[in-house]
Amino acid sequence: MDGAARDIFVISDLHIGDGGARDNFDAGKRTPQLRAFLDHVGSEGGELFVLGDFFELWQMNLSLLLVKRRALLDQLATLRLIYVPGNHDVDLAHFIDTDFLNHPFFACMRAPFVRELGGKRFRFCHGHETDPFNSGDDPGFGRMLSIFAGVFEDENGSPLLTSGESVEDVLEQFGDSMLTIWKRALATTMRHRGAKKEVCPTVALTPAQNPDRLGEHVVGVRAELDKGAYDVTVLGHTHKAGRIGDWYFNSGSWTGPRNSFLRISPDGHVRYLEWKDGRAVEREMPVVLPEAGPGRAPPAPENPVAAAISAARTLFPKPTRPERSRWVLIAQGLLAIAVGAGVMTISVGQGSSAGWRLLVSAFAAYALIDGALSLLAARTSRESPVRRLLSLLRGVASLLVGLVVLRRGYVVEVFVILVGVWAFISGALRVAASVVLKGMVESRWLFVVGAGSMLASLVLLSLPASAVLLKFALAGYLCYYGAGELLAGIFGQRLPRTASFRLSA
């Protein structure tokens, strides 16, 4: 069967990555679906056209991606295939007709091309070629926004936020809103200066990032078609599948809820299908730009400030309300900071020997209150038995130290030993808690607190028996220890573990 007698299967905008936290295609569990689709194309004796953005190179390392996707490339190389790079995989375009990439898949790369089907000239391309802001190799604002989204996804550990929305979608909403605000402010300034040209930074986004550019995209495609070099355009880029009349056909994408593709017969008839549950399902061809109904008012533009605030709140949600055990940590942290600040005030304002009894009494009271809080946490916490045991041990140790300090701590040498031993025991218990709770953000802070406390105990025990040095050392230790416990209480929430897909630009 020669090429003229084969059906053509058209896909685009898969945005395949390396399988890491940024790879939305892999997070959507689409690799098995794609491989089944490729088997279907082969069994139908079809020819596969991949029209751009097959790879997500705006966020990925090219060499790692190719190594991780070797099995997929091997399968693709068994098909009759043409691959046209898009703006997200434009880094590969310069390898066309070279031997730098030795895998047979890359021997199928081509620039946009025309093929006659059913007496009409069909042009196959990605669709970014008519966009002056996205047709070249320079990293425009759209690419920079995508890179920033990738960094955020790495920190988030997933392409999805806890709200269920994709990181890049929310970032695009935030970025578009901020650009709109900037545009309006700059346009006002330019009018005051007598400038005639309107500034419009949002055109630097792709139509997938900024849907308001869809009409502009269609106008650009139509202008190229009207030059007479071809009759029909088949493309992707916008992630919006469908047709306009009989001259524009878009294959959509595999990054949203539908794995869409086109099937074009040798006589030029174009059908729209979706790959679902391991089979091809034919659907009615969507219309990309439907006519507005009579009497229907255009939607009011969204307030850009409100949109930016909404996106920021989604990206950076308020910390969850702490559970009771974290309230105890916050209280212990505030108590330690208060006593440390008080000790520092005594040390600076009352000379070398004044206030010694007040200092010892204040630390004894701190140890007693801290121990009572730990016992409260052990009694009322809903955490694991191991954590409750650690809180119980800390509480008992603090109470014992507080009582001994009240009876014997007014001698400098004894006080140093008591504080040093308490700091070491308390720090060791915090380190143990951080190991037990390694799945929580809190554990990182607890480890820092515990390790620092154990180090401080060694410093305290090594100091000479000087009331002056002891005051400053104790003040610094309590402030450090209190700040760590305060941070552990505030930010000690469980890490979200979600994974799905986002819409890439």
C-alpha cells in the first residue's frame, strides 16, 4: 500500500516529558494510551503525522527526556511517520536533514509541508509559524512563564495543586492578569506622553496560554492561506480541536481531558476522533469559532486585579489551621523566646551579678511550664503512640529539671550542668521526633531545633562557670530554640501527594 492510499492520523501537542515532577503527560497516565493508539495506527495501515509540541522542551532536559522515552521512540520508528516540530520542541528543528540525532525517529522530522489529497492542497504544520511572537527560537514570555511553572511544579512535587487545578493554568491566569494591569497602567502613561502606539504585552503568550489570542491566530492562518499556496490548513498549537469551514482543521491536544486526533482519508475527508478506553471513538467535529447567537451580549471582561488575587490565593493557600499538637509547639516556642528575651534584658541591663536569682527562677518556671505543655500534648494528641511517648518523656524531663533548678540551681556550676543536660535530652527527643515524622514539613524544623539544641548543650557545658557568659549563652539558646519550635508549629503540615495533568501552552 503506497502513501497515497493510506489514511493519515494526525496528533499534536502531547508535551511529553521525562517522567519527573514536571511531566504532565506522564502524570496523566497517558503513556499506555499513546502506545495503544500507535498500535492502532499500525494495525490500520495508517500514516502518522505528529504536528508539533510532541516533546515538552520548554521545561525538560533534552538528553534525559530522550533517554527516558527510548521505548516510545522505538515504537514510533516502526510506523510510517512525519514529525513537524512545534514551538515547544523547536530546539529539534535545526536537526532536520542532519545526522546529529541517530535514532530513526528523527529521520522523519520535516518542516511544514503540503500534500495533495482529493484534489486539494493540504498544508500540515504546528500552527505557531504565523505568530510573530512564537515563530522563532527566542525564549519569549510564554516560554519564561512555562519555565517558572516547572520550577513551581518541582517544589510542589506534582503538576497539580492541592485544589486540583494545574500549576501552569493558575500561573497563566496570574501572569495574564498582571500583564493586563501593566498594560493598562503603561497605556495610560503613554497617552499622557502623547504616544500613539498601544502597548499589549499579552500578545507574547501563545493562544493556548491566552485564549483571547485564538481569533488573532485564525486571522494569521487565513492570511497565509489566502496567498494561494495551499487550500486547507491542518495544525495544532491552540489545544482547541475542531474546524472552521472546510479550510481549517485543528487536531487539539493530549494534555486535556480528551486525547483527540484527526483521521484524513485519501480523498481529503477529515474526521474528528478521540482515543478513549483503548479504542478510537468518532465524535462530531467541534467548531473552533462559533458564530455569536443573536441578542447575546459579549461576556464582561474579568477584573484583572481580582483574577490576579484569586490566582495568588490558589498558588499560595493560607496555612491550614494547626492541630492541637502544633498549638503546643507554638506555645512552647513563644515561651522560650519570651524567656530568652528576658534573660538578654537582664544580662545587658543589670551587670555581671545582678539578677542571678531572677534568671534561675525564670528558667525553672520555663522548664516547668514547658514540661506541662509537653504532657498536655502527650495526653490529648491524636498523633502516633511513638510521638506521644516522645512528648511524655520530654515533659517528664522538663518537670524534673525545673524542680531541681528551683532547689539546687542557684549555684552557677550546678545550673550550667542542669541546663546543658536538659538541652541535650530535649534536643535528642526532637531529633527522634523528626525521624519518626519524616513525612511532615514539621520534621525538618524539629531536626534543626534538636540538632541545634544538642550542639548548644555541648557549648554550655564547655563554658567556664561564669554568670555573665552563661546569661548570654542561655539567652541565645532559648531564642534559637523558641524560633525553631514556633516555625515547626506554624509550618508543620503534611505534604500533599497529588499527581495529574495540566494544560501546557
